[in-house]
Amino acid sequence: MKKEYDFTKGKRGPVVRQRGKTRITIHLDDDVLEAFRDRADTEGRGYQTMINEALRDHLGRSGDRVNADIIRRIVREEIRKAG
């Protein structure tokens, strides 16, 4: 090992960036998140993948820009379908 390392040109963040995906912070209602997690456990799939598919499905149907209100409506529709 070296006695000292030069990090002046270092960058923060993941070593390898994942292509085609962006990490964001999003606040979902507890009941919505729980419903997606329950469905994911039942189907043996990832809940984040299922949320992504629900949003993608909505975009394909409407072509509207997605905002927080639209996301809430989509997620509630998906929960009703599952219920």
C-alpha cells in the first residue's frame, strides 16, 4: 500500500453507472408501496419493476407528461386492479 493517495481528481458516486436508469427519491403513500410489495411477493418479482411498468403502461395509454398527481392516480388504479 502507498503511504498516501491522491484523490484530487476523484469523483463521487457509483463506480459503474447503470445505463438507462436514474436513481431518484420519490415519496409514495405507505398503502401504495405496501400494495406493490405484496403483489411483488405474490408474483415473485421486484416491486420497483412493477411500479415502473405501471408508469410505462400509463404513458403508453395517455402520452401525458407524468407529474406527482398522475403517479398517485396510476398507483391507486393498479392497487384497485390487484384488490
